Amino acid sequence: MISRKKVLVTGGAGFLGSHLCERLLAEGHDVLCVDNYFTGTRDNILKLLSNPHFEMMRHDVTFPLYVEVDEIYNLACPASPIHYQFDPVQTTKTSVHGAINMLGLAKRVKARILQASTSEVYGDPTHHPQEEEYWGNVNPIGPRACYDEGKRCAETLFFDYYRQHNLPIRVARIFNTYGPRMHPNDGRVVSNFIMQALKGEPITIFGDGSQTRAFCYVDDLIDGLVRLMGAPDEVTGPINLGNPVEMTVRELAEKVIAMTGSRSKLAFKPLPVNDPTQRCPDITKARTVLGWRPTVDLETGLGLTIDYFRGLARA
Ligand code: NAD
Ligand code: UDP
């Protein structure tokens, strides 16, 4: 028997947030989704709007929020480099003021609070694969800093609220995650490559494509977040969540071309400034502490994602 909780999901109309809302509703909770629709859409949550246990509130987390909830998942923040660099000052405000507001709310209502942090806190890592003890290699004044440093400062705030106010916190460091409901134009590598392949356009590889990433399917990631929230209070994290199967960006492009049967050719473009050269999570902690490991392999996950984007093109 699961006890019904009131759960706040900030950024709930986004890619990960909408999947999380769906999962929490399926588990029998009441979900309050807060989003300013900067990168999220009503379409992502359309089928949830008629659920009496789901409520949507248009709100910007850089402003205080007064609601009564038992748990908070703080996901509000644009995640794609194109979007977070569009208005970098607002990106930092969203991470920092957003964290202060949500932590203040959690403290007032005595709620557990989980922060969606990121592998970007490791910057362009000099240590590989990345485990949680690694402090990272971030350029504090580069074009990615609004996101990386904003997320690092949010982690600082979470741990200060934990030490100073004994707040039950959870910090998840999320590595590249993909799946249905990524925005088709959000500029991230998986959605870009699939859209380009389906349209027969050139596949844009930044740099020579030798930089590596490890890609996690959305359902696995959501399962990790829910397990982390449900873990005993001493499990604060930070804890890496990602699929540790590392590949180059070029290998990903070739896989997408093969799986879509596309005739697209590779087009090499300049590498963005401070683009991390090598990234892969060490998930020993998630495995041992949460009993979590990814279960969806790249082939299966990409297949589901390609089907989703094909469906969008037909709609
Ligand atoms: P997304 O852009 O699809 O979702 C972010 C959501 O936050 C959107 O719905 C957006 O409208 C909302 N938002 C942005 N600023 C806001 C504000 N000021 N107030 C209220 N809502 C606001 O991105 P996503 O991939 O779903 O990422 C969700 C979270 O997970 C983010 O915090 C991101 O940093 C983190 N994360 C994601 C990944 C990934 O690979 N998807 C990796 C690491 C970390
Ligand atoms: N990338 C690419 N072509 C694209 C989009 C991205 O080669 O059209 C590369 C990008 O330079 C990076 C990797 O793919 O090395 C992952 O990029 P993404 O923006 O998805 O996430 P990041 O891990 O950089 O935040």
C-alpha cells in the first residue's frame, strides 16, 4: 500500500519533468506541476490535464512560491546548451534563485527536496569516468558557465540547507538522457541527429566527433530519481545517474543513420567552446546505495525515440 503524497515537480512540463509527473501519478500521488513554459510545452502534459490528481501552475521559480506539499523535485532549468545560453543571466537566476525559493519552501513545509543537478558540474573532466568525489574542471567565465556554475551553486545551497537546517535533501547528477518528448528543435545531440536523419538533412557533427558521451533512456533515469527520493534520509547524494555505455558522437551519428535507414551525410561543424571531450558516469554509488542500474540499451531506447519523432512528423 502506497500512501498518497502531494508532490511538487518544478519544470514538470519539460522533457524529464513530464515523464516524472506521469510516473508519480501512476504511483498514486497528487502532482502539482510548476513551469513557466520556457522550454516545456502544454503538449507534454496534455494527457495529464484531465487527471483530477494533476494540477498545473504557470509560475517562474525565480519568484517565491507558497504551496503545501510533502516532496519537491526541482527540475526547472533549461537543459540544452542552445536554450541555456539564450538568456544566460536568467539561466543562473533559475538555478540559484530557483534553488533558494524551493529550499525555502521545503524548509517551511518540512518537505523532502530533490535537485536535478548535472554531469556538467564536472565541466570538461580531467578524470575519467567521473565519480561523485571528483570536484570537476569548470571554466567559470565561459559560455557554459551560466548553467554549470548555476547548478554547482544550487548544489552548494542544498548542502548548506542540509547542514544548517537539517533539511532532507537529495542531489542527483544526471548524465545525458534522451527519449520521447525531447523538443525536436532543442539542439541536443540525440534529437538533432534523429530529426536530421528523418528529414534526410546533413548530420551536424561538432568538431571531429571524437568527443564521448554516455546516453541514458528516460524511463531508467526517472526510476533513478524516484528511488533516490524514496531512499533513507542519510542518502543525500550527490549521486550519478546515467548509463555508463560510452561512445563517440560520431558513433552515435552512424547508429542513428543506420537505424533510420537515412541517406543523410555527415557534416562537420566547429566544436563549441568548452565542449567536454570525454564524459561517462561511474554509477557504483547508484548501484550499491539505490540498487539502480539502467535496463534499456541504446538500440531499444533509440528505436522508441525514433518512433516518437516519426509520429511528430506525421502529426
Ligand atoms: P527541459 O528544457 O525539457 O525542461 C526544463 C523545464 O523547466 C521546462 O519545462 C522549462 O519550461 C522549465 N523552466 C525553465 N526555467 C524555468 C523557470 N524559471 N521557472 C519555471 N520553470 C522553468 O529539460 P530536461 O531535459 O527535462 O531537464 C530537466 C532538468 O534535468 C533540468 O534541471 C536539467 O538541468 C536537468 N538535467 C537534464 C539532463 C538531460 O540530459 N535531459 C542532464 C542533466 C541534467
Ligand atoms: N553535438 C553535435 N552535433 C549536434 C549537437 C551536439 O556534434 O548537432 C555534440 C556536442 O558538441 C557535444 C555532444 O554532441 O559534444 C552532446 O551535446 P548535447 O548538446 O546533447 O549535450 P552536452 O553533453 O554537450 O550538454
